[in-house]
Amino acid sequence: MLKHQTCKVCMNRDKFNYNVPDSLWKAVVPEKYQNRVVCLSCFDDFALKKGIEIRGALNTPLYFVGDKVAYEFKLVKSNQ
């Protein structure tokens, strides 16, 4: 069972459990937060500020955990 965590950047409850490669995490997230919980929104903000492209970098599955329901999202690639 997934539990809610609190982002240590914005202090909001983190509703997405995500994973990115370690090398990308270290490039995007400031050192003071690298061993802390960083929500997907703050991760995206850090990447934007540093000009680092993260499109397609999330490892799947991606989990959303709400108060009454949890969803698992998987990347599906088309043959195109």
C-alpha cells in the first residue's frame, strides 16, 4: 500500500509516486533536496529552471494516490 508523503520543497502532500534515473535526479534536483521527497510538480519546476528536458524520462509505472483511490499508469509506446 502506498502512503502519502510530504514534498520537502513546497510542503504539499505528494500524490504521485514516480521514479527517474539517478543521473537525471542528480542533475535536476538541488543537492539539499536529493535525499528528500520532491513532488513531481517541484521536480518539473527544477527541470524547467535548469533547462533540462525530462519528457519521456519518468520510469513507469507512475502511481497516483488519492484519498479514496489509487491509480497505476504505465507507458505504452505506439508502433508509429
